[in-house]
Amino acid sequence: MVLVIVGVLVGVGLGRGGKPSAGTSAPAVNLTPYRHQSGFQIQVPTGWTSQGTNQVRFYDPGKLVWIQLNTEKAGNADQHQVWESGSRRQERGVGGGSAYQLIGYGTGKMGKYAAADWEWSYQRDGESERRHTLYRGVVIDGVSYQLALSAPESQFASHRALLDQVSATFQLS
């Protein structure tokens, strides 16, 4: 499954202690440096538990909200093309047949890089609430670096700025 990373940079820099800038709706979250096995560095919420290696998810203490990091080969594709391919797979039900709804594509930043965003929601059979997912990614030298935020629809807006906060810390090693 293609993982997608979305959001818009809100001007949070590393020099501000990893907290969102004034005026954002997200609570202040402390961040901890993390080095992905593929060689990029990013800061993730302190105290969130991780699972996985290349596709790494960091779960909040309630395990309802997650941030995901991933890389995949993109070849000559740009990030928008990577996201469109992922969207087509979701529409066909790859990854759980999940009542996929595309919200849209946008632009953002990952560290100093211009990035592409893909935003969508889904609800799997048996789940009581839709999930809202925002992916942000950038292709550099044929590799797609991806960051995602997913939360129950009712909690997404209050966590949205966290994606921007984490995204601002992205850097290649």
C-alpha cells in the first residue's frame, strides 16, 4: 500500500523546541529525534510507541492516532504521481476494502523540500467511525519519503498541526 503524507508547513522550526507555533490548534507536543533506517532524520512525539522498521508507525498513548514514516522507490515518478497511484489502489479496495473517499491533493513542505499532500478518509467494516488520513511526501533522487497522520474523524482537526510540526523537522542524513 502506498503511504501518503500530507499537510501544510506552519512555520515551526527546530529552534523552537519542537512545539507548534502560536495560533495552531494542536496542544504543545514534545518531540524526540528519530533516524529512519533509510537514512532520513525526523522528530516524532515523545512517548509515542513505535511499530515496524521501514514502514514505522508511532502511536499515541490511546493507540487511536498514529504518525507513519515510510520510504519507497519512485523511479522517475514525482510525488503527486505516487499519490495518484495510491489513490487508485484505495479506490479498488486494496488494503482492506475500506469505503475510501478522496478529499484532495495539495502541497506542503517536508523540512526544506516542497512536498505533495494526499488527504482521504475511510471506514472499514465493523468500525464505528471514519478515519481521516493525511499523507505528505517528497521524491528525492528516485526515493519517495513519506509521512502520514491518521486519526478518527472526530479527532483529526485537533491533531492536524502535529503533522506540520513533525514534517518541519525532516532532513536527509
